[in-house]
Amino acid sequence: MEWQKHVLDQALIVDKDGKWVRSTAGVLVARQSGKTHLMRMRILAGLYIFGEAQIYGMAQNRRLSLDTLWKVLELIESCDWMAKRLKRVSRTNGNESIEVWCHHWPAPCEGKCIRIRKYGILAATADGARGASADLLYVDELREIDEKVWAAAAPTTRARPNSQTWITSNAGTLESIVLNDMRSRALADDNPRLGWWEWSAEPYCKIDDRNAWAQANPALGYTVSIESLEDSVARDHPDNVRTELLCQWVDALDSPWDLAKYDSGLDRTLVMDPNLQTFMAFDMDFNRTTCYLVSAQMGPDGIRVFSHAWIRDEPLNELEVASEIASVVRRYKTQLVAYDPRACEHVAAHLKKVGIRTEPTPWSGTLFPTLCDITMSSMNQKRIKHVGQPEIRSQLAACARRPASDGGWRIARKQSGSIPAAVALVMAVGHAEIPKVGITVAV
């Protein structure tokens, strides 16, 4: 397909000495687009044309690695000129491999030549690649490879004078640390040694947007049909659709929030209106270097959500933050400013002194789980409207559901990181919606 030709044309450029310009090639594309077939062609070229003595494949599990290896063997055996050069096939468990003769065989080699070329697999473990050396390393689904495995696998190509590392994947999550780091470097640096080819849909697009499908599926009309994409959208979880079909980053696949419903409220034309009834809340991270103030305005089309952020390398000055929050509060018809006293009492104290109504809303208290439920209901009813501020969505996605003692639930951070913007959103939206759902809050 044209996208595969484009990648190979660009990734296999050589310099005046015949060496690869790009030592690393990364391909991100939606599922079933043909990235594994592209790599089978690259592996065969390494064995039969480029004279690469040692090729290794790795995936998150042995089954995928073996599947690629045996399909390469099928292609070899289906073509007479390749089958004639097949030297040996090992099917021994844990030592599966293919060996082929060089292009001189059966005649003697002339000059420098790698007489035997070998393709095997590496286990995706911290010890699986120890001691191995490769001219070509192929890592499939890098999103599933952890740091220890990558730290062991990456050096396998360093000892070879003209080696390449290829990775293929679709989009990952916040936990896909290796993939995320490589992608960030590819987007930030203009380094010819790292090639990056990505087909992904625009952020915040709707999952049934057919233009977005085309952006992430270059094989549309070839190996991927419109009907199969329609089936996926109708059947699969929206987060899985985004990673698998749209090749979009989803920060966490088990967030309690339906982010598709949240995304449906995107309206980049929204601005804060000083005439609308407004509820605000703020929260800080555990080291007090970040503070988010979230505003929920009661508009005719639903609840309009906006955020203000204060981010420093050092702990924030509580008086300065309180002063700036007060400045924002006074510009609007603010009914109250909610906060978690455990994290923010020192800031709220300054707001109280200047006459701003604050509403302590402890994360660990009995009201917070109710606000979580109210916010979820508003989101599911598509009442929440927003301008697409990425910090809110990423922190909603990084939330986990934690059971509350009274049978309800509250949000909590998922593993590392913090979620002050999400906590503030729950407080702001929840307090704004309390009169609508008829809940009485004890003072």
C-alpha cells in the first residue's frame, strides 16, 4: 500500500557510505493497517538483500513474535528463489529461528560476505535480550513494553556498525512510558537518526467522525473497511476505539468517566460570561507546586467548564495564589468557592479574610462521593461543555474509582501523578448541580 511504500522509502535512505541515515524507525498506525506485513517485508529484505547477519523480533508475548516468524517462513517457502536459500528452521521451544544462505550460495563467497543470516525472537523480559547483538531489531506493540525490557533490548544494535531498530504500535496510555518518551523526542527533535511516521486522528474528535477514521487508517479501502470501523464504534468501549481505531492517546483505559461523553461537549467558541451564575473550586497537588481553579457556569446549553492554573517548580506562595483566585472570583457572579481543607485550607483562609464565600468540601468527607455521582450524571447527560483544555481531560482520564464507606464512590489518582483539576471540577460541577437534583447540604 502507498503508506507502506512511503515509510520504507523514507526509513531506508542511506548516506554516501551506504549506511542507514535513520538508526531508529517508529511507525504508529491503527490496528489492521498492515504494519506487521510491512515488517515482514523489512525482515525478508534484511535476510535476502541487505545481508543482515542477525535479526531479532520482540513483542509483548511470545505468541505474537512466533506468529510473525512463522509467517515470514511461509513467505520464504512460497517463493522458489527464497526457498532455495533456506538453510535451517529451528522449532525448538525457546530457540525458534530461521537461517538462510547468502546470495552466493552454493558458490563460494566473494569478498566480505555474511554466509549465513539468522532471524530469531527475543523474550520480552528484562533478561530476554541480555548478551544479544542485532543488525535489525523489531519491537512490536511498543506500548506494552516496559522500561526494564526496553533498557535490555535497546543496546542490542549498538555494537553493529550499520544497524536499525524498528518499532510498531498503536497509541498508548500514560503507562506506555517507553513509547511516550520516544514519541515525545520524535516530535520535539529534528534528529535525522530517529524517523517517526504516525497516522492518528485529531484530538477530541468524535469517535464516529469518518474523517477522523481516514486520518488514522491509511489502509482504509484495502485491509480495513468502513463496515468494520462502524462495527467497532458500535460495539467497543470508546477508549478502546480511540486507541485501536483512531490511534489516539488515552491516558487511562479504566477511568470512571465516560470521556466520549465529555468530548462531545467540546465547543472552542465558549468564553466565560460575567453574567452567568458561577460556581468555583480549587485544589492543589500534594507538593503544592500546582493549583487548579475550575469554574462551572450555568449556561442555557448546560454547564460551561473552564480552568485556571498556577504551576511552579517550587511550592506556590499561598498569599499570591489566594490574591489571584480572588481576582478571578470577583469578575463573575460567583456563588461559592469550594476546596478540600486538607490540601488548601491555608489558601482558603486568605479568601475568607477578604469576604469570599468558601465551601470546605473534604475529599474524604461524605459529600464528595455525592458530588462525584452528580458530576458523572451531568457528563453522561452531555450537559458539561468545555473549550478542550487538555489538563482537565488528561486528569479525568487519570482518575480511578475508589469505593466510599457509605456504598458510594469517589475519584482517586491512578498510580503516579496527581489530579487536582479533576478534583476541582467535581467540586465545582457538583455544587452547581446540587439545587437541580434536590440535595440538601448541611451547613
